[in-house]
Amino acid sequence: MARGGGTMKRLWFRPRRIARGLTVIAAGILPLTMVPAVVYARSRVHGGAFLEAQGAFDSNVTSNIYTRKGRSLRAINANEKQIWEAITQGHLRRARALIDKTASEFPGWHPRQAMTFVLLEKSIWIHIGAGHLQAARRQISVLRADYGRGALASATRSAIASMRVVMKNDELWALIGHGHLYAAHRAIRRMEAADPSYEPPHKLLAALHEDLGRRALGRYEKAHDWAQVLILYHREPAIFDRAHTANQLVLARALAATGHLGRARTVFSALLRDAKHLGQVETLLGVAATHLTVADMQDLYARAQTRLPADWRALRAAHLRYLLMKAAQAHAAHHDRRALALVASQGAAIMAVHAAADARLMGALYGADGHRRKALQWWLRAADWSGKSRDWRVVGTLALADHDVALMDTAITRLPPGTKERLQLRRQADFMDALSAYRHGRYAATLKILQDARRLGPLSAGMRAIEAWSLVHTGHFRRAGTLFTALYRVHQTSGNAAGLIIADQHLHELARAYHLAATLKGPLAARLPMATMGHHLTDINEMPWRFVAPDDIAAPSPRQSYLALGGSWGQRGGHSSGLAAMRVYQPSLQAQLGINWHLAAFAEVSSPLIEDGPPVGGQLPMIGATGGGASVTTRIQERPGFLLGIDDRRPHAHWRMALGWTSPSIDPRGTPQGLLRYTAIPSRNGSRFGFHVLRDQVRQTLTSYNGMRETFDARVGGATVPVSATWGAVMRNQVGASGYASGGRHGWSYIGTLHLNALDGDNIPTNYGASTYLAMMRPVFTNHRWWVTLGPSFYAEGYRRNEDFVSPGYGAYFSPQWMGQPSLSASASHWWPGGAINVSTALGYQWFYETGGPYIGSSSLRGTLAPQWAAAGLVGAPYGGTRGHNVAGSIDVNLTQRIAGSWYVDTGASYQANPAFQELEAGLDIRDVFGGEGGRTFIPAQYVADMGRYE
């Protein structure tokens, strides 16, 4: 491995030679079983005594041979001594030469077995020591073959065993020396399995374990397995001693990574203390910077400057780079205040370096912390130091935000003309102006600025959204809806969805939003109740939508359904009115069924009870006439009448249709009644106009309401014939138009109506007339619970002729020939939870004219009755005309209140009068709402009188 390669070689090389030397010596002094071998073993310990003993052992044999031949034994002994000395000193080649010389000089002489054994053994050890293991193995085979039996067999086995152990150890050292550590480890395991008594040398095992630890350390460091590094440190601490600086650095990293910051700081400090030069210190500080805290690093940098005072400038620059690095990391993690605290005091040092990247970082930090002016200064330094367009573009953008026009112009001029950066900065200036105008509510100016910016290129999606919202604020909902639709097709954002809904809701054209939501997935579909409203897409633009939480558009509830039991009471009368003093009691049962959000059906059944004052003598010509029946009934209960209708209310139009039957008691046949009305609502501020056709009963006098019947005895051709006469029960046939122009909460509102009437009834010539009402009202007080208006009004009516069925006198007529009344009108409405009240009043002056006419309007009936009048001494003279003027006024009160759950009470009353006439009406009902919307729907007093027209 790279880290410990050189060190490992040194550790392996020297102990291996020492081990071999010891092994060779140990093997050389092994005891031999025969005497020469034992003596040889002793000689390895006691010097040259072996040679003397060996000479003494052989002298007996050789002396017997060479003494007989006259040869000297002294020369043989001397040669043998030299041979042993050469063997002992390791001069094996010289020993062999001496053996050959002695054999040549002394024929018959042969070296002894012990000598050749030791010589061969010594040769094998030399081969082993030299690393010639193959040659050693061949000679071991020879040693086993020559000496494996006999006296030297035991010594041979012992020597071979020692040699094999040494060769095995040499093989292990070789594997370790070449870095084959795992192969060496496996070889040891095999040797121990083959020979349980085998024990590797301690130093070999120590070297192997250290080298394995160094290799594992590199692997752990590469994998950042710091826990294993600490385990290795506790198992093999020698790997991490001061001689192995790189390993100590790994240990420091492991301690820091596993949370042992104190111990890591200690190791880093020790390494810093042992550092020799600036390069080592900078490397060490660079590694420590990624693991230690800022406070620990501050301490290390201080120690480093103390350790190398001559390099303080370089170390201070390194410290600044470290602080900038930590600030950049904190900025990237959005901890800008912490980052700024690290480098805020380093401004002078950073300016001395003149690095644009450092200035950009300072600008970004000050900008993120809200110090716009300081941020702009640093970005200006970055632009000056780098000269790059992107820095000047940032300067221009910040100058725009800081409203520094001069610096913005400088930034633009520093950008190359016609470049994309310069164009973008100019467009950005326009965009900033547009955003500023939008934030200050100058929406028209925003649209103008964006229109100018569009000449330089298309607007971004964000600016187009600002343009669309400005169109909403300026009331250009159609253009806003078109733009929001285009934006949403590309960017399905909540803002675009909300803008599209708001614009389309103001236009009452939500079909576009629903169809877009059905084709594109996104927040638009989430804001609209698609599942609920799928069956309403055909009429969705007509529905009165509303916003509900959370900003969803919900379909309106069905129209109200209710059942009401109530009644009304009315009284009319005037001075000298006689039978015109009429009272009407009208119980009724009313109901409405809400069909859907705009359609409802209604019904009403009622049976009026009519009372009139007793007749005044002389008022009716035929009273007391011979043969005449009872001419007037003062209490009449009409047959029940009914009304069935349907009502449709849409945002742009209302229409109502009602049909029914009414049966005045005097006329059992009955007659139809009905209403058809259409109201158009072209404006969203409430303005409207309408037309209607109406047929209903006239409720002025008993005669006009119920009719009259009398029986007369007339002479025809000399014979008396009873004549039944019926007249009255007037029905009104009306065509009308009305209009209302709303002025909103602060302006004038205008009201105008025109009614064309045709009145008919039994024996009553059709009478044509018209009426009109004009008013202008202005709110004088409004809030979320009050609405109070005030203004002038004018009412006028006129008919072709007067109609009087009982007597002259104001109040005893159906209507005068003409009448006009200007008034000052006021209306106040108040709402509270569960109830509401409205009070309307008018005070004015009335002018009228009533022409004279006959008592009986039918000319044929007057002709028939003339003889009877003459016989009775009566004259059918017409009454005279009337003209007058009076103060007149009216007041109307309507009230609705929820009393419990779905139960409501509705009541209303009205009173109008002048000095000659007065009328009072009142009504009350109890209503149970069992479906649809709650709240007030009608007041019975008006509902019964106006055929369900009250809204």
C-alpha cells in the first residue's frame, strides 16, 4: 500500500536477516547422536576443542595404517584440522579442496561421515541464508539419502526439521516483503494445520499484523468507516505512533467524525507540534478544517502562528480562506446571519486580497441579512475587481431595488452595447418599475410600463401574471381572463387558477374555467367542485356563483321550499263614503317548492270575507222600490280562489307566470286571473327593466270587489216582468313596464313605472286608464347591516272616465279621472342574524279631479229602470264633479324573524291617508322552511294583494 510501503520494507528487511543468522547458528549447534556430532556441537560453544577431540578419535585408525607404511600421521592430522577450521569458518570451498588434497596425498584416506555431514549441512544453511531455496531443497534430499539411516539419522532429521522451519519462515518473510500479506496469513494457517507444534517467529507475526493494519487503515479511510479505524487503533496502536504521521492524521479524522472532538483536537495539536514546515502545517489545517468546530480551528490557527512565526502572513491568509469557506457553507445552508458573523470583521483583509469571489460572497451575505446598501457596495467591488458583465448586472439589479438611478445607469453603461446582459438589465429596470407601481396600487401605470417593456421583448410569465392582476384591479376582466387562461395552459399555478376564477366570476362566464379544468390537471380543478357541477356545465354561466372557503366556487342551493299559514286584513274608508267603508279579512294558505337553484313553483288558496258599513238613506235610488229585493249585503264570504305559478330567477333575467281562478260571490261563474312578467338584468350592479301582463280583481269598494245584484219589476207591453240586474266585480287588465337604474352605495338610483289598465265587469263599460311612478333615491347611510335612502318621488294616474257604483264622495269611487302626488320618500332596511326589517314612508301633496256621472253607468240598465224611477217619484240625475287637493302620506313596514330552527314569522303593515280618505292593511304568517335557502320570501299582506309578485 502507498502509505506504509517504504516503512514496511525497512521493518521487514533487517529483522529477516537477524532471524536467519540466529537460525543458522542454532542449527549449527544441534547435538549429534554420535560422539563426533556431540563434540562438534560443543565446539560451537567452546571454540576449537572439537578439532582436538576429533583428531584424537581418528588417530587410532590412521596410525595403524600409515605407521606400517612409514608414513607420518602428523600431516594427516594437520590436514584434517585445517578442514574442520575451514568448515567452522564457513569456507566450504576451501574445505572441499583440502579434502581432495588430503585424499590425494594419502591414498586410502577418506573423510569421515561426520565431516561430510557437517560440510553438507553447512552448505545447505548457506544456501538457505542466501535465499537459494531450490538448491537447499536438493541438498536436503541428498542429506536425507546419505545420512537418514545410521548413526547420524537422528541428527539428520533434526537438522532437516530446523531447515524446513527456517525456509518456511523465509517464505513468509518474502511474502510479507512483497506485500502478499493475505497469502502469508493463509500460509501460516496451513503450516499450523500441518504441524501443530509450529510457531511463527514473534517479530514475523508482529510485522504481518502491522502491515495488515496499515492496509486495512487505507481501506477504512477510503470508505470513511471511522468506527473501524478506532477499533484498529485500539488493536494495533503501533500503526499510529509518531513515526507514522499520515496514520495519525487518519486517526484524528476518525475521532472527529465519531464525536470525540476533544481527542481529535489533541491529535491535531500533536501533529501541528511535530510539523516541520509551512506545507505540512497548511495540509494539516486543511484536513482539520473539515472536522473541527470554528472555535477549535481558531485555536489551531493561533498555535500554528506561534509554531511558525515567520510564516504569519501565509497562515493569516489561510485563516481568512477558512473563514470564507465556512461562511460560504453556512450561506448555502441558509444560515446567513451565522455566516455573516464569521466574516463581518474581515472586511479589510478581504479588500486587501481583491478576490471577486470573496466580494460576491460578502454581497450575498449582507443582502440576505437585509443590509441592501452594504450588499450593493460589495457587489460593486466584485464588479470592479472582476470586470465581468454578470457582476455588473447584479449591481444594476441591486441599484434598481435601492432606487439608485445613477449607479443603475453606470451598471448599464459598463455592459457592452447591444448585449443580452444590457438588454436584460434595461428590461429588469422596467420590471422593477412595474412591480413598484403594482405594490403602490398604481395598476394603470403598471399596465403602461409593461406595455413599453413588451417592445423590448416578450414578458416573462411572472410579469404577465402581474399584468393580468393589474387588469383585474382596473376592471378589465375579459382581458384578464384571457391572459390568465393563456398563463394557466403553460403554468398550472394556484395564482393563475385564482386569477382566472375571479375574472370569469366577474364576467359570469365560468364555463371557460370549468372546461379548462376538465382538460388540464392542476389547482384549477381542485378549486372548482368538478364532480358536483358536472351536470351544470350547460347553464354554468347563468348561475349565481359565490366564493366559499377555501376559495372554492360552490353551486347555489335550490330555491327555498316552505309552507305558510297566514292571513291579511284591510280597511278602506273616507268622509261621507257610505258603503265605501270596506273591510276585508283574507285567510290564506301559501306554499313554495324550490325546484333547483333558479326555479320555484308557488301556490296560494284564499277566501276573502268582505264587510261594508250599513247603507245611508238616499244613497241608492232603488232602495225601498216596490218589488225590489235586498239590494246590498254588508257581509259577504267569497268562494275560495286559487293561484298556481312558477318563478325563475337567473342572474341576467327573472320571469314569473301565475294562473288561477277567482269567484266573487255575486258571480258564481267565476273568472280567471293571472300574471306573466319578465325582468331583464343587463348590469351586475343591480339595474334592471321589466314588462308584465296582469289580470286581477279590483280592491277599491265592495261593489267593485264583489259586485251587486238586484231584482226589478218592470212593465213590458202592459205586463209586469221581474228583471235581475247585476253589475260590479271589476277586473283589472294591465300591461306594464318598469325600470330601475342602480347608483350603487353612493350614487343616485332611479325608478320608473308605467301601467296601462283596462277595467271591465258586469254592466260596466270598459274604462281605460294609466298610472306612473317616478322616483330617485340616494343612500344616506350604509354598512353591512343598514341601508337608508332618501329622495323625491311622483305618482300620477288618469282614466277615461270616472266609475262610481254607490255614491259620490272621495273614497267611494274606483278612481278619479286624474290624480297626481309629488312626495319626499325615505326607506330604511336593517338586517340581523335570523331577521330583517324594512320601513318605507312618503309625505307629499295630492291634486285630483273627479268628473260627474250617472249613478248607474250602464245606459241599457238606466233605460230599463227609468219607468220604475218615475213611478216612485225618483229622478236619475247625475252627480256633480269634484276637484280638490290635500296633504297625503303613507308608511309601509315589513318584518321577518326566525323564531326557531326552520320556523319563521313574517308580518307587514301599510297605511296611507289624506284628510278625506284612509286605508290600512296588515298581514301575518307562520312559515316552515323545509328546503333550500332560508330567509324572508314574502309578506302575506302584499303577496295576496299582488298575486305573488312581491320580491
